[in-house]
Amino acid sequence: MPRPDGPERPERPERRDSLPGNAFTRTARLAALPMGFAGRTTLGVGKRMVGRPAQLVLDDVQRRTADQIFATLGQLKGGAMKFGQAMSIFEAALPDELIGPYREALTKLQDAAPPMPPSMVHSVLSIELGDEWRDSFASFEDTPVAAASIGQVHRAVWADGRDVAVKLQYPGAAKALRSDLRQIARLSRMFGVLAPGLDVKPLVQELQDRVEEELDYSLEATSQATFAAAYAGDPDVFVPGVVARSERMLVTEWLESESSLAETIVRGTPEERDRWGEQFARFLLGSPRRSGLLHADPHPGNFRLMADGRLGVVDFGAVARLPDGFPPAIGTLLRRAVDGDAAAVTEGLRSEGFIKPDVKIDPAVLAAYVAPFFAPATVDQFTFSRQWLREQLARVTQPGIEGFGTASRVNLPPSYLLIHRVWMGAIGVLSQLEATAPFREILETELPGFAPEA
């Protein structure tokens, strides 16, 4: 039986089984997206020629494109589903007129996908645990309780009586994931119609870069066990312990929850949004110091709300390894920005590789450009909101030196890529929650280098 401390099984060749649904159908659905986009764009041009206002035409194209994109992603697994989950974090940045028709579809992408049939589930369990796999369980529920991009979760009772969650990877997931991400990379321009100025190419590239790591559940088990040990007995955060593992199966303690951050975004009261938003922020910012790891998949479905007031955290397939915690330069630069030291911020960004040696930039212009992003660190209480996030997106993509002119001169060093994505994803979630909390105090507590010197 696989164990948390047991030997890793040798790598096996990819099974020829396919994900639920025909592979040709999956490819055809993705391939149909650009054709539909081209048709809507052509139709839009035609409507402009007969007098419809340009903005109304753009809104119509965006709305129709969004409907098709998210309907298609919602039916797929692999890279399409993973991309949809990653994009859904940025839902708060979408224009008001576009949010209504598909906000519910975006939220569903974070928590749901079509399941494997029981026969396929049993086949996977036989491969991972042997033909006598049922002996490992006192009971096993064939119907999954959750599904994600490359696997689904079943509730069961382990042979020793513990309630457990059994995460199983879809047969053929590796091949499908790589194929989907390659195709989505080619379609990235079309996805940009949802939020002009939001460049999805780096997001897809990062998903491609990390795909091999996420496909190996034994690596995820190691990360989850590290988090579970770091938060054992914590009054505010619960991470389920690892019970058993293999390359394509992960068994963990069951996490009993009442809802998730995704549901709070839709139905939460202001008080609930503030409370859970603060706990979410404290976990993300505090975990590198405590565990040496950063949870790198901050979509709301991974954060469960427990009846005892703790925030339950799941899905550790994507992590950033920060054995010494966040780089101290992050907190130091943020403190200098809050203190208004434009010259020090510019020099610090240059020394960290955010500004290349041959790029000239006015410190005052750079300070004006970055200042709104640091607003949460300047006041005792800050309220994130969809409107604030949309304003920042519009500001940095507008023509001129105050917007894209400065943005185009700033580089993102590879060592900061994953941290940046988590940071932006967390801001997206907090903006969806419209949470108010003492974010400056959280930064002073958890971010090395940010607390003011005595």
C-alpha cells in the first residue's frame, strides 16, 4: 500500500485510456473557438458599418465570446479546465457590463467538471492500489464530491476508520494537459477580448512550465505534508494530513467544510467577506515563513470555510519553494514605496532585475505608476473592490508614460514570476470578496523587511 514515507513507484508509461469524452471532440471544441471569434468580429464590423455605436458592438462581441469560451472550458478537463480556473481569479477585473452573464459560469469552473464513470474510477484504483484495492477502504463512494483540472476527489473511509478524501488523476490526463495548453497558447490573443490589456500569454507559459510537477501527486503529497506539519494545531488554518500517495493517487484526511471562498464571493455577507478575506491573506503571506512554501493556486475553490472558524486549505499541486520565506527585497521595496522614497524604489527594482540596466526611467514617473498598487499598505484598513481593480487595470494599459509607457519598461525576473502570479491572484480574490481588513498590519507581521524600523 502506498504510504507518505514509502518508496516512490517507478515511472510508468502513459495509459492509453482517455479522459471522459472523446479526444477528438475536445480538440474540436477548442479549435472552434477562434472560428467563432472571427465570425463575431466580422459581424461586429458589419454592424458598425450600418451605424451601431462601436462600444455597443465591442460589448456584444465580448459577451458572445465570453459565453462560448467559458461554456467550452467548463466542458473540458486538462489544460482547458486549468486555464479556466486560472482566468477565473481575474474575474473581478472584467467590466461591469460583462460580469453578469457569466459570473456563475466562472465560479463553477473553480469547483466542478464532468466526472469519470465508476468503472474508470475502479480501474484507476486497481492500478494504484492493486486488484484488492477495496481492502484499503472500509467504504468508498463512487460518485465524486469534487472535480478539478486533472483529477477528481471521492469521499471514503480508510481501513483504519479515518474519513479520507481520495484524489484520482484522470487516465490520459498528462497527454491531454500538455495538448490543451499548447493549443490554448496559440489562442491566447482571442482570450484577451475578455479584458483588453490582460496578457494571458505569461499565464499559459507558466502553466506549461509547471505541468510536469502538477502531474505527479507524490510531489503534491510532499508539499501538503509540509504544510500540514507547519499548521498542525493552528487555531485559524487547517491543512489535511497525507494518508497515502502514489504518482496518480493522493489520499488525505477528510476536510469537513460548510462552503468555500467561491461561495462567499457570491452569497457572503460583508462581515463574512471581511473575516474570511483576512484569514486568506494571512495564510498566503504567512505560509512561506512557517513552511518554506507558498501555495501557488489561490483560486477560491481551494479555500474551504469550516464550522469551527478555521480556513481549510486544499490542492497543493502548485507551490513556490521559498525555504527562507519571501525574499526580503519585496518587503524592503514596499516599505520604501510607502515612505515615498522614489529614488530608492527605482534603484531597488533595478538591482532585483525589474528594470534592466539599459532602461532609463524617471523615478518620479515610476513612483506615480506604482503608488496605487501599494494603497493597501498605506492605511490601517483597506477595502479591495472590483471597481478598484478595474481602475488599476485600465490605468496601467492606457497609452502614455503614466500607463503602458511605464509598464512596458518594467521587467519581471523569472525568480519572481510565480510569486507575482500568486500576489495578483490573491488581489483578484480579495477584490471579488470586496474585503476590508488591516492589510498593513498583516504585511508588517508576515512580510520580511516591511515593518518600519524602530
